[in-house]
Amino acid sequence: MTDSPKPPRDRPRQRKQVLLRLDPAVYEALARWAGDELRSANAQIEFLLRRALAEAGRLPGDAGPLPRRGRPPGDSDPRTPPA
């Protein structure tokens, strides 16, 4: 029996990259808001878009969760001494 590729729903999804042009004042306000909530400007934009889509009833059911904020889990912290 040969291994078949994983179905698309089991593969990690690649994140889409988009170019977004914003008024500088709008970007500065967004960046300040993001900083207040300990998010990057990019994460804040995605958060706001998802919230707007959900409120409008247009968030796709197969949309993955927001990526976790902060350092990835695991032993990647260089301050942690080896066991």
C-alpha cells in the first residue's frame, strides 16, 4: 500500500500575503492600537478583519484559528538551561 498525500484539510495552511496601502495616519493609529493590545500591526489587521467578517456572518467555517501570539511553544527559549 502506498502512502497517499494528506487531504488538504489535514495540511497546515500557508498564510496568504497581501499588499495593503493605508493612509499614514490610519496606519499610525492602527499600530498604536496594536501595541496597546500587545499585537503586531499585521495581527491587529487580521483580528479586525475576522471580527468584521464574523459580525457580518461572512467568516468561513473552515477559517483556521488566529495564530498564537508570542514565542512558539517548545524548548526554543535560549535562557532555559539544558537538562
